Amino acid sequence: MDARLLEIAHTAKGFMPEDEGLALHHAGRDAASVGPLLEIGSYCGKSAVFKGSMGRHDDRVVVRIDGRIES
């Protein structure tokens, strides 16, 4: 993960510790060799920075779906 994206992850609102985010990033890079990755839901997007950055390395596809239901 490059330094610029790591800085963005540091400043993003959320609670994911850096070591967990980097582990997620590396696991996703391994899994992306099989096919596209999908993230469903997020708190504020901190994990999306870690996951989204992995797609840049090997031209992998990462899709995020997040929605809100308001009553």
C-alpha cells in the first residue's frame, strides 16, 4: 500500500487499526487472483481505502455496496 493511500486511511473516520487494515489489504490481494472482490456495507469507509488500494496493484476489481434505509 503506497504512502499516500496509507495517509488517507489514517485520516478516514473509523475504528480499524492499521495492522488489521494492512492484513485485510494483503489478504484481498491474494484473494483477488481468483476474481473480483466485494465489500458489502461499511461504517465510514476506512476499510474501503485498505481494500480499494489493493485493486491498484494488479488491476483487480473491487466493488463496494453500501446503502441506507431511512424510515
